[in-house]
Amino acid sequence: MHYHICEAKSAKVLQLEVTHLIAKGWRPVGGISVANSPNTGVWYYYQAMVLNHEEAVEAFDKTFATSDPEFV
């Protein structure tokens, strides 16, 4: 599984990035977080995303588990 945190300076830009990743198979995890930088006054928007690679792991297991004793 891969984990990624999207960061943007506007809700609209975050929405575009999250939508783009969803189209590539990523899934949002939880809600968004919003934080204001006290130094600059800039708002930041965050969304955690995950990409599950179960199929890739299964292919790895089939390839290596039976041929390498270290993986058995």
C-alpha cells in the first residue's frame, strides 16, 4: 500500500489533485485538514490518499514465495 498526502493552497486546487488521483486508482482516507500559517497567513488544505497494490503483492508472492526458501 502506498500513502500520499496531497497539499494545496486552495480547496479548489486540492479538489483537482484529489480527483486526478482518484482517477488513477487512489482513494481518499478520512476528511480534509485545513491549517493557517501564522507567519504568512496562507491557508493550506490536506487530504490523505492511499493506493492499494494487493494485485502487485499477490504477483510477487506467486513469483518468489515458491522459488526462494527465504520467502516461504
